[in-house]
Amino acid sequence: MTKADLIEEVSGALKTTTKESAVIVQSILGSMVKALGTGEKIEIRGFGNFQSEGDSVGSDKIVEFGMRSGLDTSRFRVVRR
């Protein structure tokens, strides 16, 4: 699923325009990237846990956000426990 797919899903669910839905999706993803950039951990129950790669954890999988935020997201990963 791509960011465009998420935008379409939000647009259909909320009956909003694609432009309005893009703002919603970008706001959520941007908040996540910002939180990870400051070292915060993110837990979305039923989806996954995210934290900066600098923290010591067990086996992890690198998350590629594919965002054009300019932030180096290669140092972020999802933590599955």
C-alpha cells in the first residue's frame, strides 16, 4: 500500500476530497516521522511499534516510509515483539 492508496482510503471513508485527505494522511505520517526523529517511541496497537534505530532492541525490520519529508528515515525501524 502506498501513501496515495492511504489517501484514497481516507477520502472514501470520510467522504472528503483527495486534497483534504492528503492533508490528513501527511499530517499523521509527518507527526510519526517527527516523533521518531526526536527519539520518541510509537505504539499503534494491532499494527506495530516504531522507534529510532539508536535504541537497543531485539530483532527489527527497517521501515521505509517513502515520504518526501527530507528526513533520513533509513535510521527508523519497526519493532516486533
